[in-house]
Amino acid sequence: MHHFAKVSCVTVALFFSLASPGFADEQSTDGALHWVQERDQLWSVDSSDAGEAPNFFSFIRVISSSGGDGPVLQLSCQATSKGEHTLQAGFKLDPENTYEQAPKTRLRLLSMSGILTIGEDRKSERFQYHPDSSKITPFNRAVPKRLFNAVVRGDPVQLKVQNQTYDLELPGTDETFTRFAQTCPMTNGGKFDQSVFDRAAVTQTDSADAK
């Protein structure tokens, strides 16, 4: 018998103070390079076995570079109630793409090759490509840390894909980036507040009892 996982979003804006969407925008109205924090996400994942409690919760925080003319760099940190942590990165090749405003239910994903140069380190990489959103995501799990460290050090980042070469305009370590680093266990010294999951469990239980 196959067991399938049920994934649902838990409303978290009211009960934890980690989220602060729009903070970077308020700081950077002059068009300077800056980081923008997306709305934090908290998901519950539950297999199809008996019982109401979720198998685990997953928290995701995303920041995106802003203020430049070229591709957007997105850094994503995921922490789960099982103690697992990941740092991910992706590039949005067309910063004006509006796919996320009306996403499709069916995803068309392709693979592509490219050259990623960080500082003086030039490497060939494979990417997953989502044409509708113009987003590419590296398959190599070491790339996100290299990009994170490039921001910290101020190293130049160049991306060559589809016969186009992009010199990324990346912000430095502003307050939004620093807050992201401080709450991501995959960064140097970052620490995630696991009590977020305890509060999510209580909130979900209260919601179930109210039905």
C-alpha cells in the first residue's frame, strides 16, 4: 500500500515575529541595490496514515536581490521540525517576469548547462530551468553556499546561459541579508528558533478543535 503525504500551509503571520515582509523596500526607496524578504512560509506535511498530528513542519524564508537591471538572485533557507536544514539558490533571468502573479498548475521543467563564475572560480554547472518564470536552479548543492559567501565577501558573480552573459548586480550585507543569515542554520553562526514549530502545532490543534 502506498502512503502519500498531505501538504498544507499554516497561517503564521499572527504568531511569530520572524516574518517582516516589505522591510527592505521601506529602507531602499532610492533605487539602490538591496535585498527584499518574501513572506515567510510554514508548511505542515502529513502522510496518509491515521492520526491528526502532522509528520513534520517546514519553514521557508526567501530573500531576493533588487535594484539591479539584470537577473535576480534568490536565496532560500528551509528548516524542518525534524532538524533538517537546507540552503538553496536560484536565478530569475528576467526580473520583469510576472509568472508568480498567476502561476500555472502544470509545471514544465527543463535542464540546461551554464557557466557560473564567482570571484575567480569559474565552473560549468547544470541547472533546472522553468521557462514560464525564467527561473533556473543549480543541481549542485554546493552552489548556494558559494553564492551566499560571495555576497558576504563582495565577490563578483557572472552567469553565462543560453548564449547570454550576465554580470549580476548583487547587494551587500544589508539588514535584510543579515537577518536572513542569523536565522538560517546553514550559514556561519545562523540559528533557527525551533519554538516556531511548537506554536504552529498548537495553532493547528486549536483550528482543528474549532471545526
